[in-house]
Amino acid sequence: MKHLTNTLAKKLWLTVTAAILITILYSYFLSYLFYEKLYVEDIEESLFEEGLALAEDYEGGPLTTELKEQVEWYNTKSDSEIFIVSNPRELSACLPFDIDYETLIGEAEREELLQGNAVFKEGFEERFDRNIMGVIIPLLDQDRLEGIIYIYLPLAKITEITQDFAYLWMIASFLFLIVALGTGAWLVKRLTKPLLDMKQAADSVSKGNYGVHLNIQSKDEIGELAFAFNHMADSIRREDERKREFLANVSHELRTPISYVKGYSDALMTNMVTSEEDRIRYLHLIHRESGRMERLVGDLLDLSKLETDEYRLEKMPLPLAQLIEDALQKYGSTLEEKKLSLMKNLDPDIIINGDEGRIEQVIQNIMDNAIRYTNEGGISISLYASKNGCCIEVTDTGLGIPQEDLEKVKQRFYRVNKARTRSDGGTGLGLAIAEKLVQLHGGELLISSKVNEGTTVKVLLPVI
């Protein structure tokens, strides 16, 4: 938590501080921009219009005393300083500050004046401690420059312009700083708290507490992350429960055959068995239980391989009816022993693209269950075309499956008989393996059943 606070919170604070500084600098920049664009340009335009208005009274020829007196009178009424001279060099004697004529009116400026254009000058003057804005208006008679009107005005500093509301600006800036820092603190706390909660939740999950749940209702990316975290924690919890259940089931399935093998082998090794008949019976039991363990381990390995992404089926075109016929051959003696009938109705024209060995394994797993749980009547197997491919349908007249167990029979190690005896069940993995194989072929395995009436298993597969 401390590490997160020292990094993310610091970054957020730096971001907020940078935003405030950028805002202040931007405001400072805008103030000078407005000063340049609004105030300076307004002064420049005002001086220019003032000079043009005075120049309209010039009617040509040498400058008259009357015109000069008129300009001098107007100068006493105007905020700007106005001079009218016949020779621009006379300005040095009129202006209250030193001026270099060549700097004021050079060759380029003189050409502008001869063309009737005004010349604008701006420069810093030490005497006034500020910039001076000047406008030179030419007085032309034909192509001859008879004189000029020079108007200048010291420009006010931006601090002088804002002096009236400087205190208000400082107060507003202080209030803005307080609000910005308060808002920043709220934002930092709001943004980091859900992340700190997630870190604590992640620590709990890493310690095995999978029941942790984040209660973050925001609809932004953090809310989506919290939702994903909750989903992940639930998935890990379910997977952990499945793992525990799986280990418990495997231990339960192996405990009895191992105890049988150990008990009977101990009896044989310690010469507790006296008759040849008992010895053969004990060896038969050991062989039976070792075969049960072999089948369980084989089914576990099959299921483990099928659930990996690397597993690939070896598909080829298969005449499905013939494949079913071949798979049923091994059940002849078992059916006769239990006195069960077998009815077949197989469409010979159906061809699928599948793995021959795995499809046969699906049929065998379904048939093993049908025979195991059927004591009277018989089993029928059909193959026919369906809407989206074909259907293998296996129906028995056995014990049936209660409705509450119907959705669970395809789970690993699930048995309808809660006593989980060896006499009425296999490894408990047959239907789980069958369903996985059917799904890998792009199909679906469906089960319907009624207690004491029988069970129907349908395998839907795509066809070529």
C-alpha cells in the first residue's frame, strides 16, 4: 500500500500541480497577448487616426504658421504629444529626449513617407522607463515631402493597466489555488482508493481467500477493472473448489482398490492363505482391483490430454454406421450374460469427418453406462440424419436418473448413487470424457431420463 501511495499518488499530485502551473502560465501568456493585441494595437490605431485627422487640414505648399499653431493648440488638449515640422531633422530640437535622426527615419522610412504611407515606430526610452509608440504622418505636395506630423505616446506597462484590479486578481488567484489543491486532493484520494482496495484484495486472493469481493460501482475503466477482478476471483475460487473436489474424488476412488490390493497381497505374502482355491481367489481380486486402478488412471490421463489446447484429433472421413457396428461387437457376451436385447437402426449413408478411435471411445463410454445400469429389457441404438448433421441415439430401459442429478451426471466422478459403490459404477469419468470428445468434433451430447423408465443419450455431430 505504501509503495502504491508513494508512486501513483505522487504522480497524480504532480499532474495536478503541473496543471495548475500550466493554467497560471497560460493566463500570464494570455495577459501579455491581450496587452499586445488589444492595448498596443489600439494605441497605434488611435495615433494613426489622430494624425490623419490633423493632416486633412494641410492644403499643400510650405507649412503655414496657422497650421502649426493649430497643431500646437490641439497638442495642449490631447493625451499624446504632437509635433509638426517642415524638416524631420528638426524633431531632435522638439522632442524631450535624445533621438538619432538616421535611426528614426532611415532610407526605407523616407521612401514610405514619399509614397504617402505613415511610418510606425516603437522603442524603449530610458527617460520614461517604458516603450514609446510613435506615428509619422507625411505632408506631401505632389511628390515633395513638405513636412511631417509626429505623434508619440509612452505606452503604459501591463502592471499599470492591471493596477486597479491587481488585488482582486491576487485574491482570485489565491482562492483558485485553494480550490485547485482541494479538488486535487479529492481526485487523488478518489482515484487511488479503488486501486488500493484492489491491491488488498489481490493480497487476500494470493493467500487463498478467494471469497473477497470488490464493491466498486463506477462505470469507468477502474470499475471495469474491479468487475474483471471479481470475475477472476470467482473463477479462481471455482477452480480451486473443483481441484479440491477432484483430488478428494481421486483419493476416494483409489483408496478402496489400493486397500484391497495391499490386504490381499499381505495375506499371500504372510502365508495366511492355506488352500489353493483361496489363493486363486485372492489373486483374482488383486487383478480385478489393479485393473480398476489402471482404468481410472487411463481415464484421468485421457481427460487431462483432452483439456489441453495442444491436443489435436486425427480426423478422416468415416462411415459412421460401420464404426458403430464394429464398436458394438465387444458387447455381445455381456448382453447375453445380463439377458439384455440390443436393437439397431443405423443409416449407412451418413459420413462424418472425425477421429475413428475417439468416436469409438464415445460410443463405448455411453454403452458401458447403459449396460451397467440396465438389468431388464434392453438397449436400442439409432443413427439418423438431423437438422444440422446426424444423431447417435442410445436408449436403455434401466434405472434412470433423477431430475436433480441430470445436469450433473457429466461432471467428473459424479455418481447418482451417493454411496459410490464399486458394484454399480465405473470410474465416474466416462460421460465427462465423452462430452469433451463430442465437443472437440463440433458436436453436442444431450441426456434425458426418467426414473425406473430408462435413459436416452443423444450425440449430435456435423456430417460431411
